[in-house]
Amino acid sequence: MSETKDETKQITSKTYRLVKPGDIEEQQIPRTLKKGWVDVQPIMASVCHADDRYFAGQRRPEALAKKLPMALLHEGIGTVKESMSDEFKAGQRVAIAPNVPGYVLRGEKKTDTLPDNYSADAAFISSGHDGIAQSDLVHPESCLVPIPENIPDEIAILAEVSTVGYHASSHVKHILSKPNVKVALFGDGPVGYMAAAVLHFVWGISKENLTVFGAMEDRISKFDFATREMVNDYDFDNAEEQFDVIFEATGGHFSSSAINEGIKVIKRTGSFVLMGVTEELVPIDTRDVLEKGLTLYGTSRSTPDDFKVVIKTMSEKPEYREALQKLLPEKETVIKNADDLTAAFNKIVADKAWKKAVLKFEW
């Protein structure tokens, strides 16, 4: 391939595009493979609630009008079909980091100190740009991470959501690295589960020092590596201020109660990391935020460096892989055409299951 490194190649990708809520069509979309980029064939993906909301038309009309038509899915892995990168070769299995910085798109060097996942000109696949639901994902080498052989496909696809939790935790790494730090997390959904797993298996926060607050008994019971509390049974008004760091991973209309309950039990000058996404404004008790001198961190998405840490831990710790296994459904759904993908999304939206939906592509 070395003699063709400066050339470009046109590729046609079979793309399953959401053209309007509930309607996915197969389209043949031209892609350009160029130096430093890789043609990846997706082999497996998991489904994010953001994908559900697009499919079900639960985003604001102006957002749908701006972003559709679009191929969904941004949590996935693939196999290299063709490479114009010295870093990757055909047949290699890779995790797909969905956030592509603007300077990478333009073929430039990074010139600012802003983290790539907060760049205003970045392209995030399946959010205004075609995602993983296509036969040929042409992606930059810097946004792909090799997957070690001992990590199964179905565990590797959980890397993306896990990196969101890892990136969130990186904001307070100076605190998490201290001995006997006490951490709490609000949220018993899959995002909360994977973030809590990162805190335990990557950062080494012990079960005694990691408390997860949840609202559903069948979900919170899965967090066997953490101390578990039901929010409806916990006396927040009379509890001591005990946590150094709190993560909010509820999202939606539960964000407000989770944040305000967390403010009651966080230590003075503590750190509060906000992960949950909501379409509405969220009222919080700013009086106590001020009185306690709290630091609030906003966090979103992740970077390839976060993928490297998570995937390394997946490879080195079988107990981490075993914990993530709980999120997997009894069987994966095979996707051979646009109708299969439409049927899968209809079922996912109707079921609202705790476990991650897993899609296996056959092209």
C-alpha cells in the first residue's frame, strides 16, 4: 500500500439511513478513502438511547430536521477492509471512537489545548453525521483503537459507553487517586452501571467506598461490586455529608432529584460530576452549592485516549469483562438489511430493557 499512500480512493458504502422517524432506508453513499484514513466494515454495535430517540422521533423537530437523513449507531467495532494508514492493516479488529475533531477532518495539526470531545467543530457519528449502520465506515486512524484478541466482540462494543464514564472520572482523577476516597453514583441504568464499573475496576475504588443509588431493585442488584442504596428508602435529609465525589448518571427528569439529593450528602468543597443528559432545564439547589463550596463538572463523550485505558483494563482484568457481561442480552440481533434494522429498533423502543441491545451486521 505504501506507493498509494498519497492517493484517494472512492468507496461506495451500503448505508442504512434514518430518513424520518421510524423509516430506515438503504442508500448507496460514496465515501472517499484518503491518506491517514481507514475503511472499516462494522461487525457489531450496541444501541444508545440517543439512537432510540432519533428513531422514535423524540428529539425536538428542529433537531430532527437538521440531522436527518442519517445512519444511526455510534457504539461499535469493526474489521479493517482497506487502509491508507501505516497504523492499521486489513483484517485488524478495531474499536470505533465516534468523535472526529475538526482539525482531523481538515487534515490539520491540533493547535489548541481544548480537549477534542469539547471542540465545537467536531463531527460525532450518528449525531448529524452517518454512524456505524453502514458497510464501509471511512474513519481517521486517530479515532480507531486496536482490540486485543482476548476481548470478545460483545464486550468490546461496550467500550464506547465505558469510555464516557472513564472520561467523566478523569475530571476528578486527582481526587480518585487518593486513599480511601468515598464516591457515590446516582443512576442504575446501563450508563451508570458502566461508569460505576470504571470506578471500581479501573480506578480501584473498593466496594466499601463506592455507593450506587438507584430506584429499581432489579437493576441495583446487578451492582455487586458496589454498596447499593435505594433512593426511596434512603434518608437524605438526615444522612451525614460523607462523599468526596458524586457522579450523576440518571438523565431525563430524574436529574434534578438526583443532583439535589447528592448535594445533601456530599462533603463540603466536594466535587460533583454531571453526566446525565436531559432535554429540559434542571432546577438545582444553588444555595447549598454555594454554601458548601462545591465544584460542578460538566462532561460529555470521550477521546481515543479514554478508549485505550478502558480496552487495556478489559484485556487485563477478566473480572471487569465478567461484570460487563451482565449488560448483554441472551441473544444478539442479526442485521442483514434495512428492514431488519427497522424491526430491531421498533422492538428496542417498545421493550425499554435494561440490558444493552446488541446488533450483529452481516453485509
